Amino acid sequence: MDAPRRLRPDPAFREDVLAGLAAPIKAIPARWFYDRRGSELFEEITRLPEYYPTRTETALLERHCPEVAEMVGAGRAVVEFGSGSSAKTPILLRAVAPSAYVPIDISGDFLRESARLLGADFPALPVLPVEADFTRPIVLPAAVSAAPKLGFFPGSTIGNLVPRTGVDLLRAMKDTLGEGSYLLIGMDRIKDPAILVRAYDDAAGVTAAFNLNLLHRINRELDGDIPVEAFRHRAIWNDDKARIEMHLEALRAVRFGVDGRAFTMAAGETIHTENSHKYGDRDSRLLLRAAGWGVVAQWTDSDDQFAIVLAEAEAPRFAP
């Protein structure tokens, strides 16, 4: 019997991992968390008692999506960036009566399964999944090219990006969606650091498994031999940069190979795997404005833990 054929790894994944492990301060972009197992673990994270963002944002969407519908009008194509399981999407779709739904996600198998399940719930709605890295330029399906659009970017995923690349992403979204488009985006608020750290370092260890799964993926897809048991998950509040940082810390000195390259790490050295920036009211408005989006409306929960923001693509104009 022939041995199973090894799938060819994503060249961008290889490039990011090799460059990140060779850097003086080791780091790997958070988008590579989301293989199938990583996507499943993240969905489990969203149901944890410590992880307030999902339930808080879901309640805000249920309460305010009718207002969103009044502001944007019916018949728009809803384009969701980083759709995952599309768990919150039905709330929006039921409210806005869209002409089509375009989920975009980097995890193809997970994307197609989620699109199939959502399509079964909305049989009259065209569901047009796009497998892509939404941090890069995206060509939308021809069927929605001329339709007015409503972008959907929930989950405070914008917080994973440093402000400079966050602005770049929001500009790319504006280019993808086009003139006259709207964007409904979730943004996590600055709050008590103890609440934040618990949300990213839960008692059940699910977030730890999610972080460590990145090392398993490297071993599987890039012919690595990283000793995963020699690493631990760490979540740290960086007050100066208003963000939670996730790291993989070496518990002892380690030597390992990835894709034929040798690497070493000292005990206590880390691989920086994720940022989750938190925004105050003015911060969020400034970030959107810098990318050409004007804030139309904003809603927060009673404890001001989380916000959903509706923004409109502004026409280009000369600055004074």
C-alpha cells in the first residue's frame, strides 16, 4: 500500500514561520492559528465563561441589528471577513434582508461546512463562500460585484492587528466593498486587566490548547520536530500598548528543526503569537477615520465592555 501523500504546505505559512522563528524577537502571525483544529478550538473558546466578548457582542447584535437595518436599507450583499462558524451572522441576516451572503475565511474546510449549515437555514439566500486570507486583497464573486454592500467584521478581530496594519486592513476592506458601503465592526473596550487576562487564559486550558496547536500545525505541515510539551501558554496585559499579548514560552532550552532549518530557544524565551488590542471610544473612531470610514452609530453594553460600530465609506477628499 502506498504511503499517504503529504499535503503541500501553504508557502505563506512556511515563509512566516521560518522568518518569525529566525527573528531576534520570535513571532508568528495570529492568522496561522486557524487550521481546522484551531478553528474548532476557537469556537470552544467563545463558549467559555471567562470569554465575555462573544456573549456581549451577541447580545448587542440582537438588540441593535434592527436599527442597523433601518440605517443601511434592505438588499445589500453582506460580506463577512473572517467568518469562522458564522455563529453571529444569522442575527444580522434576519434583520437586514440581504441580497447575498459572502463569508470569507482562511480555513477552507471549516468555511465550506459553515456555509453549508447557514445555507440550510436561509435556503432562499445565495451563499457564496470565498477561501482567502482577508488581510490581503480579495476579489469578490461576480454575482455581488455591482450590489451595494455591508461588511461584517465581528469578534473584535481588528484588535489582533497593530494600529498601523489595522488601518491598512480597514482601507483594504473599503476598497473591497466599494463606494456607498457600510461596515459593522466589533471592538473590544479597555477594562480591568484581571478580566482581560482571564478571558485569554481560561481555567479549563482551552486557550492554552489553541495557542499550542500552532506548534502542532508547524510540526505536521512543515516537517517540524518542536517538542510541544516544552512550551507553555502565557497571556500578558501590556498596558503601554493597551493590548493582551499571547506567547508560547519555552520551559527549558530547546533545539528543533522546521522545514530543514535548525532553531534554538533559551528557557524563558517566547514566541509572540497574538495581540488583542482594546479601544476606548475616541481610539476606535480615530482608527476608523484614518482608514476612510466615518462612524454612523455606536452601541455598547451597560458595563461598557464591548462596542459594535456602524461605519460608512467616506468619499475621498483633500485634507486642508
